[in-house]
Amino acid sequence: MNYKTTGLRSWMVLPADFSPAHRWSGYDLERRIALDSDGNEFAYYAELEESNSLSSADLKNELFNNDLQKVNVENSDSIFRFSQRYGLSPSSVYAGKQRLLWFRHRGLIPYRFAKDKYALGYDEDIAASIRSYSVGKTNPMTSGYMESAFTPLLLSEHARKIENDNGDVRGIISELEIAQTIRLLQIATQLCMAFQANVNGDLSGAEYGTADAVAAYLENKKFLSQRGFDYFLIAPNLSRLNSYETKLKSDLAFQQKIAQAGEFYSDTRVPAELELAEDLYRAATDAYTFLSRSLFAYKEDVSDEILASEEKKFFDLPDVLEKKSELIAEFNGMMAGEDSLPEAIIAQFFDSFNNPVPWRVCENCNKYFKRYREESPGKNIRETRFCRRSCNVSFNQRNS
């Protein structure tokens, strides 16, 4: 099945109110270990002194295609190094940035006033786009936990209860929330990029333009980190969306299906390609929904509803009602001026994704790309055969 004949481009629309420029605060971090209510150990990061202000201009071109993919979300040191360099990665699934900023400014509105509905709330659209991809898998980063949409949130909230009265700590977030966010971004960006490149016919050659080409690209650890959950890459039968050759070698059920298909098809790739194409379209649509909806979720205001019901009598007194509204307005104003690393990564991705310049294949490493890595951010995309300087040097040395 050739994607170029299917017209699958209706969802390729840039989100409204899009801006590629973002700024966020970076802090000195400390990794700490605590026990949850069941006695299981978990890790969380504590922000100490503010170290610097970061912006989209500080990110290398197509970070989603380079440094982000180098993070091993099953390795604490890898997560910590990335976070120390670029900042924390709060989740868009359940108001992660809002909760992180609120805790940082808990002197304005005490964090203990957080209503359970808000603390445990989540974005329905985003949660729906990832819910079916974490069924029945154990996360190796925690002892005794099954991964769910809420596990990272619960650990972040528990860590905040522990550190609530510690004046030396600014923000708190669980390592698992960061790991989940990074993993979602790793897969969603690569899946949408590979899908668009093949759907749009950007890549010339018989090996491109098919569902199998997309799946084969996503199997390659040089392009997509293979560590962590396979968000978006799980078929309805709970198998991974792999290429024909990979499944033929390792999937017994697929081998049996292909043997049966041989009775009706001279080329058994045909039914396999049709099924994979349908599954990849569903997966890419979910990934795109996650990315586009996340940009809105990170910007949502905190409302009066976040204040705890047990404080209702206090906050309903006439002389504090106006003060409560002022506090909420002040916090939302601060939040509007503070972005986050995931927002910058998603915005950077959409900036490339929406650019009419076709995706290219690096002649040295075969990575899909649009922007030369070492080029100054914000400049027009220039024609180049290589994705980065080192690839240019390596290719020339090899062919000299």
C-alpha cells in the first residue's frame, strides 16, 4: 500500500495560537529517594537554587530528533543529565506544569489547599490518546508499580507532601513523571515525522512511501530510542507495530497468519501492508492528538475550583472572596509568563512539521530531517545533504 495514494493528510493542521518561542526556568536539581504509602521506593527531583533562564533559542535544531532520543527513560542518570541541562519535563496529561508552578509559588496559594479533583485531574483527550498503550506492562523504574496514566502523578503529589514545608526547595516532580513525558515525546514526534515524510511523498525511492518504511524507521535505535514503553506503537492485538521482515522473524502468530494468507495472495506482503497501514494511521493520529492537545493543556488557567472544599467556609467569607480571586489571577498571570521544556520541544517539532520544505534523508546516517543541527535557530531551512556537521565530515572521510 502506497500512502501517496490514500490522501491521509486531513489531520496535518497546525494548532491554533501556536508560537515557536518559549521561556522557562532552569534550577539546580537534586535526586532524592522516598517511600510511598505502601513502602515502595521512588525517586523525585527537587529544584534548589534557580540557575538560569532557558528559551527556545537555547535548544539545538530539531532537539526532538537528536538529544531527546538519546535519553534512556529506564536509566536514572540519563534522565537526570537531560533534566539538569534542559529543565524539567512536567506532564500534559494531568496539568503537570500547573501543579509544578503552583508548588513553586505555594507561598501565594498554599499547596495544601489543592482540591483532590484538581490534584488528580487529567486531560481527557490526551489521556484517551495514550490510555490503550500502557496495558499490562511493568515499569522497571519503580518497584511494585504497574504503569498507568496516574502512577507518575501520584508519586509527584506524594513527594510534594513530603517537601511542602521545606523552604529550601522550589519545585518537586517525580522521576517517573519526567520519564513518562519524555517517552511520549520521543515516540510521538518520530512517529508523526516518519508518517508525514512517507505520506507526503517527500522521500524518493522505492523503499519509501509505504507503511513498512514507517515501521522499519521506528524500529531503528539510531532514530528512535527503543527503551521504555511503546506508546502509540501498539496494535489492537497488543503487538508492536513492526515491519514485515521483523514480524516474520519473531512473531509466531504473524507467521501463521501469513501462511494462511498465502492461499489467497501471491504476495503475502499485500494484506500485511494493508493492516499495518491502518494501524499506523490510527497510531499517528493518536500521537498527533497528544502533541497538539498538549500545547493547549500546558496553557490552561487554574480556576477557583482548585481550592479545597474543607476551606470553603474560610474562602466564602466576604472579606476574603475578593482576595481569593486576586490570588488566582496573580498566579495565572505568573503562569502565563512561564513555559516549560515540553512546550518548547513540541513547538519546535511543529515548526519543522508545518514547514513546506520536504523531509530529507541524511546521506550519511539515513535520519529524516529538515533543519541542519548546527544552524542558528530561526533561520530559513537551507538545502543540505546531511543532518549535522559530524555526518558531513564522516561521509567525506569515508569517500575521500
